[in-house]
Amino acid sequence: MEAAMGLMRRIPPKHTETALSALLSLMPNHSSDLLSQVDQPLQVLCDVQCGKEFILCEYNRDADSYRSPWSNKYHPPLEDGSLPSLELRKLETEANDIFAIYRDQYYEGGISSVYMWEDDNEGFVACFLIKKDGSKTGQGRRGYLEEGAWDAIHVIEVGPEEEENTNYRLTSTVMLTLTTNNESSGTFSLSGSIRRQMSMKLSVADGHLCNMGRMIEEMESKLRNSLDQVYFGKTREMVCTLRPPSEVAQMRMPES
Amino acid sequence: MAEEEEESELSDKQKVEIAKWFLLNSPPGEIQYVAKDVKSILNSDDLYNEAASEAFPFYNKSHLISLQLSNRSGDVLVTSFGELEGNAFLEPRTAQVAMVDHVKQVCTGVRPATDEELPSPYVEEFRCNLDAEVIKYVEETYPKGVCSVYCASGKDVEGPGSNFELAVVISAARHSPQNFCNGSWCSIWNIDFKDDQQTVEVKGKVQVGAHYFEEGNVQLDAKHECKDATLFQAPEECALAITSIIRHHETEYLASLEASYLNLPDSTFKDLRRKLPVTRTLFPWHNTLQFSLTRDISKELGIGK
């Protein structure tokens, strides 16, 4: 299992799906460990009842069916698929509505789904998912990307209330690939995957949704920033180590 | 479950294929680490050895790895341009042939090249002059660059009147696992000397890769191809003209890579996720009631989705 995780840290993130299915077939005995420890790009299904797409993950799966957050029905239909309690379902519905607006404001498109379920210690767990195809054939408004995918998975464990406070433990993963392609610069492709955690004790006076939403917003901004500044920056530094651009600086005076 | 059990019945051949896939997809300079993990997952030395013996030569050649000659007289590049039979690679500058152990990635022995393995004196003069110019360029441009010039075809051409081809190979790699970063720059320039047209056609392929893996896994994969041409002249002039073409295109390419990076934060990345919402203020989580109100109104008016 350690070796498998080692491989996943090295294989180009754009090949995650192929790598995971290869590992699953090589190590069938570890399939549940692999599926829970390796994040893979999100899949989507259409809710036939309301004609809206929803995201699939381990958290809305029962047997071979997936529950839609829109109709609360399993696809393909499942007789006795597990459902959240009525109270939690109410929060889930609200979360889906609000999170769709949040997603639209930051992503200008994309698909989002929120799933909630009770856990064993009087709290609950919520999973917020976002998938965006930013390519020019997808929902990239500016048309810069030949290929562009962003998948975000946020899982929040919400503890029981203690004197008007609650512990929130958030684990977030972002996976992305972006490729630009043009005549003069060829294909330029960056792909990456990072995961971070954050815990907070917050007053329940603002409501769970408000608390969870703020944490996710903060985390997403952090992850986006570190991908952009730190991770992409490090690969750029590497390129400059391989071939320092001093010549370029001399040859190319600022044009403006 | 039935499906999983079926899948677990992989044939040895399939296992070897999967192992090769992992090895071939190793980032620059990391195949030995990948090999260790693959070996422990396969749990069979025979299968691992089979996969490694097929994947390593391919990886070494496509990544243009450079190995120190066992007699310490320089480096040899592992590339199909210098490949001879039996894991031997020509090092044209010193006219030596290196025996290569692909899986260990070392040179195990060196012998002088035979006359048949080397180009004719006529072609050698073009090759050698170009090599001298390319060395100068690579030394001043790549802190850890290795280069070599091969005769790719027509090595027996004895004098004017026939076409021949040279290939310039440049490889620069940097491995700093302690800084969680590895990278490589590989360029291959095909130089087609067309005697009949008195021109020299230059075709370049550049591939740059980088992997940063501190608490994450982010990889750059960039490729570029270009073409240019110059006049067929004396060996010294050709060497200067070709090297200046290479310098020009590689410099331009580096600048375009820089430009791609500069465009990331404000344009390219924005099509995935914006830094701030379209409203340019943080999302009003404390006041989401407004959204339900707006929604109810639009529903009543029959607008919206």
C-alpha cells in the first residue's frame, strides 16, 4: 500500500485515473484502501427527474447506485438506498442551493453537489464537490485553454455541539490540469493535485452552513493560491535552473 | 465484486504491461524510485525484471539521459542517434563506444569506435565543426547541459554531390529530491544537408518537464517544434549558422514558456476558478437569505432556470 501511494505521488496527475485502475487490478485486495486514499477526477451523472447533473463520489454511493442531491433519488434506482435524516436532508438541500450560487460566482459555470450523512458520534459529515471544465470547448469563458479541468473535494466532519460551539474538520483536495496550445509556444501543460486540512472551533450561532461555507471559501482560495504561486512557481524555477533566462532579459527589452 | 475477482486474474503479460506503463510515465530522474515501488507491488522478481528490461532502454533514450563514461573521459548521451547493437552507444566526440546497463543507468565499459561506426572524413568535418560551436553555446547557456552531434544518415558520403543528415542533441537535467523537485530539458535538432538544393534544413523538437512534489504532485510538460533553414556553405560557416538558429529558437521558446507562466494567474487560471467572485467581494455566507428571496421572486415571475 505504501508503494502504491508512492507511485501516486510521482505519476503525472493527468494520468491519475489510468494509474488508479492499474493499481486496482494489480492489488485487488487493497481496492477499498486505494479508493478511499487516492483522489480521482470526479464523474458526473444526469438526474433524469430534474434534468440536472450531479457529481458522483464514495459519499453518495450505495451498491452501484448514486444518490442525486436534487431529487434525493438513487440512479440507477435503488429500493432501499440509505438516505440522510429528514432534518439533515433539509440542510443538504439548502447547502446545495447556496453552494450552487457560490460556485457560479467563483467558477462562472461548472457543476456542484453537496452530500451529508450522520456519523457515529452525534455529529454529521458533509461533502462539497465542484467540477469545472474550463477548456474552450467546455465552459472556459475566455477561451485560453485547450484542456482545463478543476475538481475540488471538500469533506467536513462536524462534531456535536459543545456549549454553543462546534468543531469542524475540513479536508480538501484540488486536482487540476490545464493545457494551452499555440503555434509559437507549442503545448504547455500543467497538472497537479494537492490536499490540505484545517480545523476550527466555531460558534453555531451563525449556522452550520455559514461556518462550513466560510471555511471552504478560505481553503479554496488558499489552495488556488498555493498551486498558482508555489507549485507552478516551483516548476517555473526549475525551468530557469535548467536554462537560466539571462540572455532573454538582455535580448528582450520591455516593449512598452 | 464479481468484476473485481475477474480483474484480479491478470495474466503475467498484463502485469508486465502495467509495470512498464508506470516505469515509462516516471517523471524526469525518478524512474529508480518508481521501479522500487513497482517491484514491491509486483512481488515477483521475474515479472519486474521483464518489465524493467523493456521499459528502461525506452525511458533512457526518450529522456536523453547522460552517463559518465567508465574511463572518465567524458559523458555519453543515451539516444537512438548513437545506438549501436547490444546496448552500446556511440560517443562521437571522442570516437568511443560505451556499453550501457540500462536498468542500473551506468556505463559499464568503453571501447574505441571502429571505422565503420564513424562517418566519412567529409561528413566528420561538418559534424566536428558543428559540435565545437554547439559545445560553446551549451556551456554558456545550460549550467548542466550535455550535448552531442551525430550523423543521422549518409555517414558514408565521401564528398559534395550527396545529401546527409546530422542531429544535435542537447540534454540538461536537474535532480534535487531534497528540494522535492526534478526537471529536464531535452532538445533534438535534425539538420538536413541538401546538396541538390544547396540548403540546410533545420527541424527542432524541444521537450521540457518538471515535477514538484512537496506535499502534493504538480508537473509541467511542455513541447515545442519548429523549423528553419540556412544556406549550404563550408563546414565552419554552416556550424556558425546552424548554432545561431538553435540559439535563436531555444531562446524564443524559453521566452514563450515564461510568457505562458506569466499569463497563468490573471487569464489562464481564471477559466478554472477566479481569485474573487464575479461580485469582487467574498461570498456573503452570513446573508444567504437574500438568495432564497431572489430565487422565490424569479420563480414567481417565471424567469431563471
